[in-house]
Amino acid sequence: MAQATKMSRAEAGRKGGLTTKSRHGNEFFGEIGRIGGKKGGETTKKRHGIEFYQRIGRKGGSR
């Protein structure tokens, strides 16, 4: 029997992405990206408020 080689996380992600692309097409990624970004941003804003974005913006800019 042939022993299966382990797959890295990057390889697994790439394989999953290519499978999704072949099933749903390129447009699918654009659609889920817009939906995900909108929902995630609204949820974060409700939980933490605008000040949260200001705080993390300053942290990112100070690197």
C-alpha cells in the first residue's frame, strides 16, 4: 500500500479553493467576499463601536 503524504495548510487551502472555483465559478468568490466583508464589518461595529476602528488603525499605522 502506498502511504499518503501529509498536506500543508497552504496546499489544503489551495486545493479547496480550486475545487470551489470549479464548482461555482470565479464570480462566486466576488459575491461571498462582498457579503462576508459587509456582515463582518457591521457586526464588529455593533460590538465594539467606531472607537475600536480608530484604536486599531493607530496601532497599524505605528508599525
